[in-house]
Amino acid sequence: MVDPIYSHLLGFQDKQCAICHIQNLKFIERELLEKHDVQTLGSIFVYSDEMGWFDFGPDHPFKPERATKTYDLCTRYGVMNHPWMTTLEPEAIDITFLSLFHDPAFLNLLVEASKGKVTLELLERGLGTPDNPILSGIYEWTLLVAGGTHEALNRLIRDDALVAFNPLGGFHHAMPGHAEGFCYINDIAVAIMHAIRRSPGLKIAYIDFDAHHGNGVQEAFYKDSDVMVVSLHETGRTLYPWSGYETEIGLEDGRGFTVNVPLEPGTDDEVYDFALDEAVFPLIRAFSPDLIVAELGADALISDPLTHLKLTNNSYQRAVKGIMDICPKILGLGGGGYDLYRTARCWTLAWSILNHVEPTDEFAGLVGGMMFGPEMEVGSLYDHPYHTEGEIKEKAFNEARRVVDYIKKEIFPLHGI
């Protein structure tokens, strides 16, 4: 909805006329944008070496050093040194933006937790649990994470870059009033909320490829039609956060703008690609976003220790290429991924695809080359194909077909498909 003040500034008294005018301008802008490429507009990699070594504890599965390994691997494979690429060291977000999504009382408690204080009230807000331990400096660290996501999104909206990637970001589980799922502040919800408030008429598609349902982002936009929230994830019957069923499609103005594709354990590339082609890509194309925010969580990979999906990074590559074909302006975020080396490989490939460059190991054949390091399992960045078989594959495909049929019946018509 366009605010009356914006209608007035545009010279329209009628809000709907103002919206139509903005949409026409955006169509022209997209046509012009497609004439440019990333080498013209640039790309942004959000990174801080210091942030990459923040420690959640020796037994905690979340390791920010994934970002450092990704940065190092991108450098080694020659996909970080092109003239159009910029490395952005994040600065702390203005804390006033956090209250767009978060309860100020919760934020005050997070400050206390960052100082090492432990109280019952903190536990009631999800702080001090095994998933979200009380860590010295956690508030300051999350402000930097949110600042990186926020600034990257702002720069894309200003056309200062065509694509951006923040491997430190993507905390999609954080709720307005409590922490959960390794997430303290929801950098995604905050950044998108500020973007659509500042730029009336802006359409953003949020696409979540993480193995865990993006429940916090869904919560933020469940009644909103300016943001389409799409999440492909392992079914909530077998994995935290136990939500994200296909029947969760939004409420009120947001009905049909939340799309959930729950997948069975054992889902492989073939099943995943089917869901992308039959449900996800058609809906995003129909929504016609001005910008895509993509959670590139790598925990759906076959070797991830916390999940039960069986993807290779071949499907991740196809997913990234697919959304690029629909909308070239993309902010990628890290999210999950608990096999550190496979995650770094996956994100290196994603960054390469976003920049239309081919990774080449500059140290191949040397110590530290192809046979040493994170890609030692397969001899390159690319995974070998893998296919689930038997009853597991049959069940996964049948369930995917059922979910896609539901989406086509209940959501497609709302978008004229």
C-alpha cells in the first residue's frame, strides 16, 4: 500500500494510480537492468575476518568460520579478484531498525546476555539454551551481521550493485520476542521490512533453500503481499522448527504469498529439481519481484550432520541459476550448513554463479591444491551425482508430487497461473 504522502509527492491523489505508475516505472527499470550485467553494476561480498572467528563454543554446530573458509576458497579459485567485486566489512546496524521486527524488551535482554548475565527471564526468551547460548559479545556480533545484510540490501536497491552475498547472515529463525535455532536477531526480516517501508511498491521475493523451515521470516510477512516468502525444507514432521507445512499459505492480504514446500527425508536432486520446476520457479516468475533475497543454507547437502535431505551442490547451482533467470538482482545469505567444507564449496560455487565466472584452482597439482583441503572428497568444488533409491526415493517423490499438487490447486490461481 502506498502511503498518502508518497501518492502526493508523485502527483497522484489516488493511491491505486500511484501504485500503477510505480509498477510501470519498475517494469521499465527491469528492462534497462537486464541490459547491464554484474560487471557493469558490480557485486558485493560481505565479510569480516574477525567476525568469521567468533566462537559459539567447541560443541556448538554453528561455526562462523564457514564464512572465512568460503572467502579463502573464493580467493584460491580466482573468483574474488575481479575488478567489479567489492568486499564490504559490515558495520553495526542502527538499533532503531531492529524494532521494526523485534520486541524492544527482548533486545534489552539480549544486551544483558551479551554481558554474560544469566536470569530466568533470559531463558524464557530462548537465551541460555543449548541452541542459543549466552555468549560474551553476542549482541554486538549480531548487530554487525544485521548491519551487513541491511547495507547490502540498501546498495542493491540504490543500484550500487547487481548482486551481493553475506555468508555471515541469514538468521531466519529469530522471532520478534525470542531467540531460537542458533538465531538471535533476524537480519532478514529487519532488512526487508525497512526496505519495503522506505520504498513503497517495492516487491521482494524471499526464497529459502535452507533445510530448516524459515519460520521467523514467515512470521514477519505472513499477512503481507509485498513480500513473497518461499521455503523449501525438510518436513516439520522430522526436523526443527516442526513447521512449514504446505497448508501455511498466508493470511488476509498475504494469502497466497507464503509458499512452503516440505520435503521428505532422503529427498535427492531429482526430487528437489521437480519441486523447483513445478512450483517454485513458476510462482516467483508470476510474482515478478524487483529483487530476490535468497537464503542459501547448505544444510540440505547429503553430508550435513543435522538434517536428512540428500542433495548435492548440483541442485544448489541449479536453484541459484534458476532464480537469476527470473530476477538478476539478488542478495544471497548464508544460513545453515554444518559440514564446514562442503558448505564452503557450495557457497564458493554460488558466488561464482552470481558473478558469471568459472572457478579455477590456481594451486592445482601443488601442496594445498586439488587433492588437499575442503574439496579433497571429490577432487573439485563440484559434487558427484547422487540418487536415492528404493522405497525412500519413491516416498520422497510421491510426497513432493502431493505437495506440488496442493500448491497448484490453492496458490497458483491466486497469481493467475
